[in-house]
Amino acid sequence: MFENFEKFAETLSNTGKNGIDFGKLSYKAATEQKTLNDLYNRIGRKFVEENKDVAVDGELGEIKAQAVAKAQEIEALKAQIRMLRGVVVCENCGAEVDAENDYCGKCGTKLVKPEPPVEETEDEVADDGESIEVEVVVEDDHTNEGAAD
């Protein structure tokens, strides 16, 4: 009976050790997979950056076009966020600066101001009855902020 207990204890010990080895190997495999995915990501980024203006055929070209379009979409969203926050990005150093400033507070470069947003085009009727297009421009006027109505 004592022999059965020793075999049971040995089996239990080996199972625990195998479980620890399994966990370590699983962690190592997951870590290596993440490293490989990061390398693939870097290859893809490098390819798109270096071939931004080059036509690429086939599936790779389609993937590249999707990546470029997605990057442009993200940049447009970031531009909208900056506009809502009232900041612009310095073209020289990349710092976000209050849109009312003329110069970057970090590097001193003169800031390029974005064009005011064009709302929409409306059709209006001229005196002679013909339709004309008018652009409606919304300007952000901060001079009356906080004034009582």
C-alpha cells in the first residue's frame, strides 16, 4: 500500500512539474508570436512608407491602398479633434500649439493656420431667376465668448 502512495505522489509531482513546464512553454510561444507579429507590422509599415507613391499590383497593392486610405482617414479625424481642441500642429517640431498663437512656443517657427471650414454649398436664386452657388464659411469668433445675450 505504501508503494501505491509513493507512485501517486510521484505522479502528482510530475503532473505539477509538467503543468509548470506547459505554462512556461505557452508563455514563451505567445511572446515569440507577438515578436513575429511586431516584425510583420514593421515590414508592412516600411513597405507602405517606401512605396507610398508607387503603383503595386495584386493583393499587396490592394492592402497597401487600404492602409494608405485608412491612414488618411485617421489623419482627418485627428485634424478634426485638433480643431475642436483649438490647437494646430507645428510643421517644424510637431508640437501642438494653441491655434490663436502665431508662432510655436516650443521651436519658434511661424505657424501655418488651417483654412476655415466650408460648411456646405447652397443654391440661391439670383435676381435674374438663375441659380448660383454660394459657399457658406463659418468663422470662429472668440471675441464675444462669455458675453451676456
